[in-house]
Amino acid sequence: MRGMERLGFPVSIVDFQARFAGDAACLDYLAASRWPQGFTCPACGGGKAWVLARRHLWECAACGRQTSVTAGTIMDHTHIPLALWFWAAYLMATHTPGISAVHLQRQLGIRRYETAWYLLHKLRRAMIAPERGLLTGEVEADEGFVGGRNSARRGGRDRTGNALVAVAVEVRGTGSGRSACTHCPAPTGPPCWASSRPRSPPRRSCTPTAGLGTGTWPGPGMTTARLTSTTGSPAGS
């Protein structure tokens, strides 16, 4: 197998469809990403292989060692067509402001909701950079509830049936930079990013000199609070 040039990101949905029309094209792209200079057997160093496309395997012509082109990826041992994985990744990366499992299921004609949810879950996990750094510069922090409407809630910061989360976003002029979020274990007292709670979840990943300003908690009558810091750098856990 000779070296194959790895293509750049598709410029349009028509371009994407032309490049990745089926599983064979997706396999070629993955092989080019894994072996940009051409196939090399990890066992004997041989450079010639037979492609077992149905199993996503490359079999060395010299020693017979089989190597999976999807090994080490979120698609390893998958029974979902590779083209479906590629489409899900493309839609997730290009759809603003995001895509839900229901929307993905409808767009790709996926029969079961669980399959669409599984695809998005795996893709979201893969998008987390393990070496990601802390948020820097001017940061805005807020908290709110996730879980939809709940008639049993008494108002304020009562989280019956909901989860309280804190979100921090880097301010970049009139836009925004990276963001981070974390689950807040209890809705009592000051916000979970407040300066009076130095060991709160958002602050455990801060640099020693980081801070979120000196804002004060406005009281239990408000569901959320906001403050801005020019030195804070919280990161989600």
C-alpha cells in the first residue's frame, strides 16, 4: 500500500458527500491518517498488505499479521457503518449551535434513537483534549439548571428533578473563546464558583493565582448570578 495524501476538511456538504460516499472511501481516509507514508506492518515492518474491508483489517502480505485501521479510535469494533460515523462527525462539527440525538436520528435516517445518542456520546467524549489547559484572560461565569421544566420546583435555587451546573466562558472581544462546565453538587449558599468557596468544582482546576473577582452572592431570590474577572481561569471537571 503506497502513501496516500490526507484530505483537508470538506468545504461544503456536497464536497463531503463526494469524498465519503461509502465505507470504502472512509477506510481509505482512515488508512491515510494512520499510515501517511504507506502501510507498515507493526510485526515485521512489511510494506504490502491485503485489505479485508468488511472487518476493517489490513493483513500483512509477508507475515499475515492483521492490523485494524480503526484500532485506538472510537470506531474500533463498531458494527455501525463507517459512513454513518463520518456523517455524524461532520454534522456535529458543522451544525450550529449543536445537534441533538433526535435531530441526528432524523437527518441520517437512523432507526433507533439509542444509536444516534451513542454516536453523539462517543464523538463528544473524543472531542475532549486530554492536555487541555485552563481558561485564561477575561472569563465570565454563570450557573443554571439542566433538566427541563419541573412543576415540583419551589423556585429560587431549588433543583428538584434538575442538575445545577456552572459554566465559564473566555471573553474574546465581542465573541467568546473556550468554555468549561461542571456539575455543582449542592445549590445552597453562594454560587459554586464564588470566591468564598475556594474548593468548589470549577476552582479546583484553577491556577494558584486565578480568581473570579470579588462579586457577592445576590441572595436566594435569584436562580443565577454573573460576574466577570480579568484574571480568573476556571476549567470544568
